[in-house]
Amino acid sequence: MKKSIAALLFVGLLSQPLTAAAPPYTSEAPIAYMKDLSSGAVLYDKGGQTRMPPASMAKMMTAHVAFRLIQKGDLKLDTKFTVRPETWRQWHGPQAGSTMFLSVNEQVSVENLLHGIVTLSGNDACVVLAEGIAGTEQAFVALMNQEAERLGLKNSHFGNSNGWPDEGVTYVTAEDLAKLAEATVEETPDLYKRFYATRSFTWGKTMGGADIEQGNRNPILGKIAGADGLKTGHTEEAGFGFTGSAEQDGRRLVMVVAGLQSFNGRIAESVRFMDWGFRAWKSQPLFKKDQTVETAEVQLGSATTVPLIAPQNMAVTLPRTASGNISVKVAYTGPIKAPIAKGQKIAQLIISTPDTPPQILPLVAGADVSEAGMFGRLWNGLKSFFG
């Protein structure tokens, strides 16, 4: 059963009823979505669950799969893959869209291919990386879909590694793209910082032998303080889209816009949207990392309770002008059966305000709890009976 074990009112912290409504915003994009990762609050949702073609925003998943393989030690940045003639022919020339300008039989490191994907949006780089990692692009696509399932991207499916139009086989939602961005930021932070904020990258030669330098198309880099990712996308079918992220004063936002009609329109709306997210909302700290929030009951364990702690600094997101009460409760399905591992997600912190949807954050076990032996169970039963 779902059990609420605490309802805490932060009267001393916020003493007046909330009077400010959620800050108004009208997006120029047909689809727009924003989430505050510091609190888990969704600040804006316009068509966030609508399936759509991702265009090159699909490359976020290609990079994410590679990042996780690197992090696990199954792939190295200095490993080199060869550009097959067949791949070069398919992804060379104006008809092949964005390119890294790879050459036939060229050997390219994983690190450079990732720059080609993230900074240059190279369709050729995606396929060369996919083939190098999994043998064929379709085998790599299977890894992409496995990762989508692990992350809970319930309305997304990938048919290729670069987001090229494929008659609807590849689709995503803005909400799922935000989840993917969040996973990349939080699960592979070092690799995220290493690749996504790069302003430009040089690879390939012109017919005259000059180096080819291309800039990052990210529309908020250099325009929004703390901007450091992620990926643009454009096809005739999808329009102009962008999944972006920025961090200011420890508060990180992820935004998605899609279906815009022009390159400049994407720039203007992306900057305006992210600026609104930081200016119109504020973060109110609640619990510090590793702080005990509550305790949970344990069944058949070496202890009868386990502390529930914050795995990260936790906050609630409020309209900038708001002041008042917020309610916080802890919920879990319990008693929680042992064994329990320290750091295991076993409960939720549910934060409620009058003007925003519930903001839900995970709580983790603060200690290991092993299964109790026979005498331990008897002793715990007696304590419970007389307690």
C-alpha cells in the first residue's frame, strides 16, 4: 500500500499563503516543455507528450549510449573506427544533410566522432560511430532503444542513429527528450561537460586543402549564462527544434522547443524561453544532500527502521514573486522488506504548492539493512508487540 508517513508544514520558512499564480508565458513554438532539475518541477508543458520526429535531436541518444559505454570502460575515447566506403557514399554530399566531412577509409577516434556528432551534428559521424561500436547501424539502434526503455522514454522509438527521416519509425516527445537530457547531465556529467559546450570544431578539408571549421548551432550558447548543451534539429517534416540546458546558481533547467518555422525563430524562442525559466521562477532550498528527511519502517530486517536521506540538495521551485506555505510529505510502499542497500531509492518526497503541480523527488536509504535471522525476527516481533 502507499503509505504517507510525514506531512511537514514549513511555517517558519514560508509563513504566508501563496498568492502568486504560475508566471504566464506563451511560447511561439507548437511544442514547448521545461523542467527544473533542482526540484523536479515541470515549469511549462505545451504538447510535451505529443509524438514528433526528432530530426537531429535523436543524436542525443547516440551520444548518450556512447557516453555510458565509455563510463563503464567498454569503449575508449582513443579507439579509432574506419569510415567504410559504403557509409561515405551514403552520407556524403549536399543530399546527406549535416556532415563532419569524413573521408573514405579515414580512421577517426571516438573522441573526434563525438565532437562531430555533438558540435557539428554530422550524420556521417553518427553512422561511423554506430557501426564501429555495434558492427552495424541497426545493431546500434537496438542499443538506443534498450536505453530508451531503461530511462522510461515510453513515447520514443529510434529507427536510425542520426534522426534522418524514416517515414515515422523514429519518434519522440518533448518530455522524453527532456528526460534523455537529464540522464546525460546527471549520469555522465564529465562527458557532458567535455563535449556539449564546445563552441566549434575543425575537421576535414576543402577542395583547396583548407581546414573546415564549423560552429555549434546551439542557440543559447553565449546568450544565456550557464548554457552548456544540448542539441538542435531540423528537417522539413519536423521544423526547427532544440533541446537545451543551462545552470545558474546551482539551478539547472532543461527545455525543449519543436516545430518552429525558421532558424532565426528557433534562436529567438530558445533564448526567450530559457530566460523566462530563470527570471520568472526561483528555487527554495528544502534539504541538503545526505540530510535525513524521515525514517521508514522495515519488514524482516536486522533493524526495524531505516533513515530516508536526500541523495542531492533538494529544493522547491516557486514563482519569483511567491511567498507562503508549502507542504511536504514522504511516501513509500511499506513496510519495506529487507534486505535494503544504502543508497537504494525506496521513497519519494512529494512537494505541493497551490500554484504548481506536485514536485516529486526520490529519497534513498541512509544505511544497509540486512535480512534478520530467526532470533532477530522474534526479537523485532516482540518489540513491535510491546511497543
